[in-house]
Amino acid sequence: MLHPANRSVSCSCARILLAALSGIGAASAQAVPAPQGLTAFRPQHGAGYAPFARMRVPEGLEEDPAFGPGIRVNGPGELDPAGEDDLVELVVGRPLRDGAFVLERGGPALSLWSTRDQQPGTALAFQGNRSAPLAFGRGKSLTLWVEWSGTGPGLASLSLAALEPAARVDRLLFHAFEGLVVALGGEGQVPQTPPDPNHGTFLVAQELYERGYDVEMSDEDAVSADGSGAIFDAVVNAIQHRSVAQLALFGYSHGGGSTHDLCERLDALRAGIGTFAIDFTSYVDGVQNDSDIDVDKELRWPPSSAFHANHYQRGTFADFFLDGGPVPNSAPPPSGLDVETTPWGAGSTHFLVDDFTQVRDFILLNLEPRVSR
């Protein structure tokens, strides 16, 4: 898989603190043997993180406007069927045993809570975008929850600072999502943690999640033959209440057919949904999904897709003659790629075509330039 280049960090917590606290006595500047500074995590899903693992944003990406910590707009009327999951987990490590430390935010779009589900009375108070001194008690760290309460996507920083002497300890740069990725597996493929190494669609979804995208991945049965269902509801909720305007939808086998059906419903009902664009779609050996036993090739362009990638192979007795096929005007041109015409894909079957690195990388390389985080 392709990975973003490592981002450099301006300076470490240790160097900042050594410089800032040079006038403090050795006893009062005693370091706490625990992770120090700010640690943000990738988005939650429902009651926790599944089907993804709890994953911290890498230190070198914490201030990157694209690959850094992403957060959902928590707009009025936003639906959370499995419980509040739009807040981002934040662990604040106590830099020193003694001393007062505060949080400084880049603007009121960021709110912070001491409870995951915003229990009354647990919001952190800010004055002039600075919090009161953090109450670590006897602990080495505390866990807070970050909410984007602004009205739309944007960027906002959050810094941990020492008061005496004044010094910044660590800084995060949050980006509020304007894009959403939906990944639909094939028949019987259920997302799991860690992803099954033979479920290529979910490996792509995992990679995009690690790169800072908001990602929904699901069994294709969450999309009905008419495009309705839990995934359609989640996408509409994101558009109407989370300011999402860019969509990437892709799937394998029956997940390809469900990708078409989801696009068809979104396009047909867009006047009542809101403003959005389907900027990227992909089928990998797409099969129509009018039922669990549908074996018809998915050869239809996803309605209103601005860019469509298509990979397929030629079915044989070995894979029950399951296969996708050419979709006019798909990438690679003119109608997608029959992987069996390549050295790396020769002899492919329906059960292997989604696992080729070349197929997965093609999706990543063409999705990222077209869909914002």
C-alpha cells in the first residue's frame, strides 16, 4: 500500500519544556514517566471504534491539515443510532509533575468535554479560547473528548501550554470532514478488526481511515436493491447534518452492485437530500445485487459519478462463472481493466481479483485527489 510521507515535527515536547522551564528548580520540574503532550485518535464508530481498531494519529502528522486528526461536524439534528460518536478522543499527558497547564484553541468551533457523550456539566469552560488549568489530580494523564461545534468544515488548532513560564508544549491541527468514503464488501464479507487479508475492499478502507478520512465500511446487505437501508441513511445524515459534500463509494462483487444502487437512489432523491457530489466510484468484479443469488454482471455506470474505476476478470467453472465486465468510459480507459490481460493478474478468479495490490493502489491513487478529507 502507498503511505503518506512522514511529516516533520517542529520541535519535541522535551526540547520546549527544557527551554521554557530552565528557571524552575529541579525538584518542581520533575518529569512524569508517562506519554506527554496531546494524543488524538481517529474517529469513533457507534459505541466504540469497530469495525476499525482504536488508532492514534501519528506524532509526525498531528499538525498536517490533511493527514492529521479529522473530526466530524456535530450539527443540529445529527443522528447517532448507536450513540454519540462524533467526538474525537484526546489524551492529555501531564508534562511535569508540578506546574499549571491549559488548553488553547484556535477558535470556538472546538469544544471539549470530559465525557464521551457530553453529559451535562462536563464541558470545559474557555475564556478567550483558553481553558482553566487542567485538573490532573494524581494522574499522569486525562482523557477528554473534542467536538467540532462549528457550522461547517474548516481547520482549528488545539494546543497544550504551560502557564509559568509561558510555553507551548504540543499542538494538534484538526480538520473537519467534508468528504465521506463508503466501502462495501462482497457477499458474506463482514468488516472485522483487524481486516481479513483476503478482503481487499476493507483493506483499502482501512488504509483510507489511517490516512485521515471518515470511512463507513459495511457488508453490502446494508444496501437494499432499491438503494435504501442503513448506509443510505448514514450518507444522508452526513450530508444534511455534518456538512459532507463529497462522496467516494466503492465495492467488490455484490458490493459493486450495491454501489450502483446507492448512487442511483442518492441521485434520484438529491433534491430532497441537499448539496453533494459523487466524486469517485469503483467496482471490483461488480455483480448486480438484486438478491443474494444474483449473478448478473454490473455493467452500468453509477448514476452521477464524476469518475469511475473498474476492474474485473473472466469467470470460469473454478469461481462459478462469477465475474464483472467492461463499463464504458471507466478508468483505466476505455472501459476498465480486465486484470487477466496483465502479467500480474493472469489466471485471476472472482475470489482473488480484489486482493491484488495493483487494484487496491489504483483505487487509492485515484480517490485521494478527487475527494477531500
